[in-house]
Amino acid sequence: MPAAEPVDWRDGLPHSPRFGEGYRSRSGALAQAATVFLGGCGLPQAWQGRTAYAVLETGFGLGINFLATWARWEADPQRCSLLRYRALEAYPVAADELLRSARQALAEAGEAAHAWSRLPELAQALAQHWATLRAGLQTWMLADGQLELTLAVGEVVPMLGELEPSADAVYLDGFSPSVNPQMWSPQALAAVARHGRAGTRLATYTTQRGVRDGLEALGFDVRRCPGLPPKKHRLEAALQPHAAWGSPAIAQAAPEPGA
Ligand SMILES: C[S@@+](CC[C@H](N)C(=O)[O-])C[C@H]1O[C@@H](n2cnc3c(N)ncnc32)[C@H](O)[C@@H]1O
């Protein structure tokens, strides 16, 4: 495992000394996961009735979006039979930070906490695998083999090229473009788009102009939606049919996956 990334806890909120920014919204990690990421990708409805469904996340961080997705999927009687979750992360934190983050997220959820009561248990199950974490790719089977988590530990663009390209939903969750431009570069967005196919949904909290324009140039249909306070807006996008995997705009900007 690479040296664990330090997390600075300030008033109960996790902060990154490397990037000088908090890991999540001040409105609550679970509210953000549910509204911005799951909601932004049309989940849980989008996986209902499907045999398999694949989520791709840039920026695994403290794993809150993953745990929230797991909790929602597990609670859904119409869930897909196999949930494949792929995420990349250059600077993994220690297992203890994942656990602390999950406890804290639940504590700050207020009246919504009952909907997330399984979170600490799911975090424990994730943390049990954490000791085996290495640079590069690893896949862990969770939830009796019905949830496949692939973690790609390394830099965003090369790691996106290593992952098998297939995503029904994409969560873009780097730190802000101003402090973390690598996660939002044209190359990173194109490498993400290579994982998509016609109709792939994408969600993010930022509405920064460069991100919107970059996604549109790759063939995403992008909409600004009401955001989670204090943010006014968030983005929802869907990959248009003509822009699916292999289109010239995407091919020019990103290396072949696995190349
Ligand atoms: C806002 S946090 C993600 C929070 C996370 N989604 C969660 O649910 O806890 C952004 C993450 O992107 C990671 N990151 C930043 N730059 C990166 C890069 N160039 N390549 C890969 N990961 C990066 C950071 O280490 C951080 O964990």
C-alpha cells in the first residue's frame, strides 16, 4: 500500500492538506452522494431490472460515494443482480479514516440517518480489504459476490486507461478544478468518456465553465441543475449516441484503454 494520505479533521469535516480543500460538501457527505451523484445519474431507478450495472468514479477519496451507492443498492428490492463499481485514487487514505468518515457522515445526516444506518457496517467490510491495497488495479468481491469493487490506485489518466472500459454512470469527484486541475483536464475527461456508451449518465458538483465545455466537446449533453447548498448548481450529463466510445473527439484526446 502506498503511504497513507493524511487527512486533517476540522470541526468534524475531513480536509486534504495536499489540496487545501475539504473532501465533501458542508451540507453533508450523504446528502451530496444522494443528490449530486446518485440522483445526478438517475439512480436508483437506472439500475432497476438490469442484470448488471457499472459505475465509474474519479476520486474514491474516503469512499462515501461508494458506500452510499452500496447502501442504496442493497436496500433496493429491484436492484441489478451485479453492481460493478470502478474507482481511481492517487492518494489513498488509511482504513481508519474510511471508518471515521463513515461514522461522521452518519452523525451529520440528522433525520436522514435511519436511511443510512448500515453505513458503518459496510465501511467495516470495505476496510477489511484495505490492508491488501496496492498501487495499480485490484478487484474485491463484496455483498456475497454481487458487488464488484475495482480500485485503480494511481494517476487519473493512466489508470482510466488501465480499467476495462464500461460505465453506465460516472461520478466525477475530484477536488475543485482550481486546486486539482489534473482531474478535470481535457485528457482526463476524454479518458472518462472512453468508458461511456450512448446514454451513459455523468454527474458532478462543479459547474465550472471548462468542465462543461470539455464535456460538451466530447459529446455529452450537459444540464445545469439546482445544486446542494451552498452550491447553486450541479451538473448532469448524458453521452449522446454519436459520441459513444471510439468517436474521433474522444479517440484524439485520450489513449486507448489498456494501451
Ligand atoms: C473530493 S475527493 C473525493 C471524495 C470521494 N468521492 C468520497 O466519496 O469520499 C477527490 C479525490 O481525488 C483524488 N485525486 C486528486 N488528484 C488525483 C489525481 N491526479 N489522480 C487520481 N486521484 C486524484 C484525491 O486524492 C481525493 O481523494
